Amino acid sequence: MEFKLISTDTASAARAGTITTAHGNINTPIFMPVGTVGSVKGISQQQLKTEINPEIILGNTYHLYLRPGTDIIEQAGGLHKFNGWDRPILTDSGGYQVFSLAANRKIKEEGVLFQSHIDGSRHLFTPESVIDTQRSIGADIIMAFDECPPYPSEYAYAKTSMELTHRWLARCVQHMNASEPKYGYEQSLFPIVQGSTYEDLRKQSAEFIAGMECDGNAIGGLSVGEPEEMMYEMCGLCCDLLPADKPRYLMGVGTPWNILENIALGIDMFDCVMPTRNGRNGMLFTSEGVINIKNKKWATDFSPVDNGIDCPTSRFYSKAYLRHLFVASEILGLTIASIHNLAFYLHLVREARQHIIDGDFASWKNSMIPKLKNRL
């Protein structure tokens, strides 16, 4: 994997770059649609390419390990061939999913013992087994195994958790170096900065992660309930310490305005379930602000969902028709809303990239954020 910086904004830390992988180039800043089980929920790969056109999607090790399992994925020739996606893929190691299973997991030095949410069967994730699973999945970018502490966390717990994540990272790197990719192309490992909302811990973790000299670096454990300003503070601190010549990935973030603020701090990569999850519940992110399409006010609005973005679905269907589909519990409504929200997120980061290159990102961002937060 290679990362090339193209341009840096003069009034902020925002930057535009290009990541080169075996399955194609990724222009940054980038938003990655979440395809947890090997598919972006409710959207076909053909729709992804023609309506949204992302350069990379995300899958999840925990879910793919449980179902369909690595044996089937290996027989298919890796996830790219199994799901028909020929562009880059990133896989989350499963650390966050294990975090969310707090009642059904036990953390120890060896790894995490957890119960499957599907059938209650017991499994052990270790740093080594997670690398092996991601080798089998075949993603271009794979994540180190970490523990994501909840918010709020006591200082002592956050410190112990961070130190465990660092020890697990050392094992991930060692096992990565001792193993080989399975499908004829290289995979890149990204470690994850932790430390909850404690400045000294975040600093210590960012310095440790930078010292591992991996192909890219991620920031985890944010957008888990802390105030937005605290997220920005921790993210900015990490960006100041992580190497500028490698991509920075902020995991699980967030709203459109969160994304623009964090681009300004120096983040290159984002993922979040919000555009699809909120879309399925009738919340649309648009060029003019946030819409609850279920509200009666849209019942006779025959204007397009969003004429301001280059997405056939957003331009073709009216707000009134989409509201009708939601009121009628028609599954097509969920697909249209999901496609639109993802297309809007991709439109937003592409606009951000162009403004970074043009040299006016900071002023554009400041003018956009009040509009994005507007409730229509």
C-alpha cells in the first residue's frame, strides 16, 4: 500500500491524498460504506457502483467469522470474489463488536472469550487468530485487535485497557510478519489508538502506534457517547502525533458535520452505519439539511429527494413518493433512503477533497456546517 499526499489546506490540517492498493486507488478524504456481513445493508453491489460509486467498502471480521465462516470465504477465493466487489475492502478486527457484547464476553491477556449472538456458541479471539481470519477474508486493509473501552471509563480502566491493546498490537504485528497473504496480493495492517478521553493516555497511545511504523493508523474509542467537542479534542491531539505521510482513519464517525470537522483536523478515512441505519428509519441527510421523511409536511412535496448531488436515485424520486413508501412500510423506501444517504456522504467528502485542492476548504467547511445541521 502507498499513500501520496496531493494537497494540504492552508487554514486547517485538512489534506487530500491517494491510497494505492492491489484493488485500486482510494482518493482521500474518503467515507467507507459499512458492509458488515459482506454486503451494504439493502443495497446491491451494482447499485453501489452505479448510484454511489465508493472506492472502498468495509466488512467486519466478527460477523464474517461467525457467518458464513472463513472456510466458505476461502473456497470462494476471498471476500472480493465471494461478494463480487472488485475494489478495495477494509475489515474491522471485531474489537468493537466484542466491546458491544459486554454481557457475553470475558477479556483476558490471551484474548477475548465471547458467545455468538447467533447461537450462543463460545469462541476465542486472539490477536493471532484475528490476523488469520482477516488473511482468510482477504481485505486490502486489516485492523489490529484492540479493546474499545466504554464512555465514560475510569482512568485506571482506560489505562489498563490501552496497555492491553498495545500488547495485543505487538502480537498482531509479529503474527502479520510471520504469515503470508492467501490470494496473491499484499494486505496492510492498521493499529488503533485508544485511551478513552484522557489526554495523556491518547498521547501515549498515539506515540506507541506511530512507533510501530505500519502502513496506516486508526483512531478508535471515539463517538461512543462522549460530547462532540471532546471527540474533536482527542482526534486533533492524535493527528498531531500520528505520522503525516500515512493515512489516518477515524473509526465509526459520524454525522456529516462530524466528518467535516475531523477532516479539518487531519483525518483521511471514515466509516459509520449512520447513513444506512438512519436512512432505514426515515432520516435523510441532504444538501439543505436533515429531513425526517415520515413527517406529514413532505406528503405533497413532489421535488426530488436531493437535486444537489450527482445520484440518479436522489434526483429521480420525490420526497412525497419516498414518504408514501415509508408510510406503506414498503421495503423499496429503505433502499432509496440508504442509497441517497450514502451518495450524500460520498458527495460531501468529494466536495471536501476538491476544496482542499482549491485551497478554500476551511471557509467552505464553516459555511456548510450550519446548513448540514439544519432541521428541515
